[in-house]
Amino acid sequence: MKIIRRTSLILLLMTSTFLFAFHLINNYVFEWSIARYKLIELKKELTSDREKFFVLFWTKFFDIPYWNMGNETNGPEYLDEINCPVNNCVFTHNKELIDPIYYYDAIVFHGAQSWGFMDLPAIRSTHQLYVFASQESPAETKHNLVLDDEFYNLTMSYRLDSEILWSYARIFDIQTGQFIAPSKNANWQQPERVEVTTTATDKSLNSVFMKKSKEAAWMVSHCNVFSKREDLVRKLQQYIDIDIYGKCGTLDCPREKTSECIEKYKIYLSFENALCSDYVTEKLFDMMNNYILPVVFNGVGNMSHFLPPKSYINANDFSSVETLGMFLQNLMKNETEYLSYFWWKRYYKIDTKYINVHSFCDLCKRLNENNVNQRVQYYKSISEWWTKGICVNSRIKF
Ligand SMILES: *[C@@H]1O[C@H](CO)[C@@H](O)[C@H](O)[C@H]1NC(C)=O
Ligand SMILES: *[C@@H]1O[C@H](CO)[C@@H](O)[C@H](O)[C@H]1NC(C)=O
Ligand SMILES: *[C@@H]1O[C@H](CO)[C@@H](O)[C@H](O)[C@H]1NC(C)=O
Ligand SMILES: *[C@@H]1O[C@H](CO)[C@@H](O)[C@H](O)[C@H]1NC(C)=O
């Protein structure tokens, strides 16, 4: 009996060790080298004058089915939702929608998660655009990009130098509907004085300050991260009161109640988990749709590419936690000054809802263009483009 028990224990141990090792090898060491495919050139008549362009999602987007698109196959109605200027594209997760695979005009790969031993298209046509898509920072990129040299023709990410912008929000001019940011050419109007009287133009502002009985809130579920934001928060707590919600704090707020929970706070800490170029997430943009002032901490060099002037406080504009803390203390005491940070609400709208549709609209536009001039381009080293010199140290010392 004893021997059998011991043997099965050993067997169990061996099996689990083997499975664990296999998992590691599968995910981190031996992802298939993907440069192996046969390249073909389709006859012109097969690729031009198409009525529609077909886009295939080769991978899943994490475990979310259909990349949050709702349907397995999405046609013109999907793009019509945001009045995309072109709507002749079909997006699908069904590899058999058209046959063979090398007829698809674009194939999208999720670059942030490990692919393991995933099959890849064996035949590739030169007219096809392979798209690298990611919304994660390089620090959270689990797929081994070193294997993907000369594989992708286009990038789709929050980086402003991607061909297709896939940011966590898009900012529009309310009056003209024009897209403003995120963009390297964002052109904002100058902040204007905010009148806080009953005759003020922005009536919603009158009651905002009255509700603000508390100082700062931070909602967070990852406690120890690359940016070391947790240390910055701890030091900042010496100067201002910070209520921490979620796994790393003592308070709870259901996700759908976020707006109510933060209403009573003057400041929200929009601290990113990694300090990488252009990496600004929903931690910031979701808050901008409330009346709460965000303090940002991220790897962005020029925040004007993302937000209107005087709509946020940037921790990296301060040399020490003390100067930041004192600045915030004074700001929170001054109603006029505090409310002036919401001047932009009359002029700009932050869209966090249709971010995917906007990006797929841009991809569709690109396919329409591409058909005309047939330019050839690809990323020689995607890992270099994605990671080299992209993540930085914080400027504020803590
Ligand atoms: C799914 O497709 C149907 C039509 O086939 C459409 O009515 C519906 O709005 C689509 N759903 C989404 C979320 O796009
Ligand atoms: C920041 O970007 C804006 C465009 O949004 C530009 O006008 C400004 O000159 C840039 N500032 C710096 C310091 O590069
Ligand atoms: C509050 O801020 C305004 C500028 O917005 C300034 O003119 C005023 O002097 C400040 N008040 C105090 C008490 O510091
Ligand atoms: C896409 O990239 C592949 C592989 O580098 C290349 O052979 C092909 O010509 C490129 N196609 C386009 C349209 O840029």
C-alpha cells in the first residue's frame, strides 16, 4: 500500500513537473518560428477591383471572442456605426469565410499574447497585409517578437507611429466632429477662464465642487508593477489623502459604479503600470469623462499629443514628490483654480466606446488606398520597433 502510494505521488510529481516545463517551453522558448511560409503573387484580377476587402483575425484577442466586435463576421453595418467614410470591408474570425486563406486582404495577429504552437498560414500572397496588433505595453508583451522578422506589413497599436492607431480613446471637437487626438499634430485651443456663477455657460460645473468632500482616489488591481507607481503613491500619501480601491487597497467599488464612487474626490491617480512611449490607457481616459482631475504618471514625452492643455496634472512635471504634493494641496483648496481644469469639456468629447471600430475603419481606409498604389512595406525587426528605447525611467524622483 505504502509503496503504491509513494509511486503514485512520484508519478504525479513527475507529470506535473513535465506539464509545467512543457508550458514554459511552449510559451517562452519554442514558439514556432513564423518566417516559414511560401510566398506567392496573385494575378492582378484577383486582387484589384474587388467590391469588398476581407480581413481575417488569425488569433483571438486574449480570451475575448471576436475582438469585442459582437459578431463572428462584421460587414458594412459595423463601419457605418461611426460613419466611417468607407464601409466595403468584412472582418471575420471564420477562417473558412473565403477560401483559400491567401485571398484575404489583411490578416490580423494579436502580438501581446503567447502563440504557443499555433498554426500559421502556409501560403502568403504578396498583396496581403499582415497586421501586428497590440494594446499592451512592451513590458506586458508575452509573444516572442524576435521570431517575427520581416513578417508584418502594418502595425496597429496605441503608438502614434503605428500605421493604424488603436488607442484607448479618441478625442473629437464637439462642434466640428473633427478628430483631434491622440496625434502628434494635435492642435488645441487655449484654455479659457471658467466662470463659476449661476450664469456660467457650463452649468454642470456649479455643483461639482460642492460634492468634493475628499482628496484623492486610486483604483487598482495590480499592486507591484514595472513603473513602481505603488512607491510613488505611498510617498504621495504623506502630503494628500489617498483612498485606495480594489485589490491593493481597503475599499471596494463595483466597476459599473465607478462614476458614483469617484464623484466625491477632487483628484484621481491615473498611474500607468509601465512608462512606455504613448502608453496611456483607460486609467486616464475613462476618468476624463467624469468631473475629476487626473494626475497622470506615464512614459509620454509630450502630453499635448493626448490631452488639451490644463486638463490634467503630470507627475513627471515635478522634480520631487514633495513639490507635487504641495502643489496638489494648494490646488484642492482653490475652487476657481480647481474648476478651471474642466474648461475643455465644452469643446472636446472623449470617445472610449468605439475605439475598435475607429481603428478598423482606418484599416479599411488603408486597404482601399493600398489597392490603388500597391506600395510594398514590411517591418524588418518588429521586436526592435516595439521595444528599443520605448520604455523610460520616471522623471519625478521617489
Ligand atoms: C450582428 O449582426 C447583425 C446582423 O447580421 C446586426 O443586426 C447586429 O447589430 C450585429 N451585432 C453587432 C454587435 O454588431
Ligand atoms: C508638444 O506637442 C504639440 C503638438 O500637440 C506641439 O505644438 C509642441 O511644440 C510640443 N512640445 C514640445 C516640447 O515638443
Ligand atoms: C485661486 O486661484 C486663482 C486663479 O485661478 C487666483 O487668482 C487666486 O488668487 C487663488 N486664490 C487663493 C486664495 O490662492
Ligand atoms: C508584406 O510583407 C511581406 C513579407 O515581408 C512582403 O513579401 C510583401 O511584399 C509585403 N506586402 C505589401 C503589400 O507590403
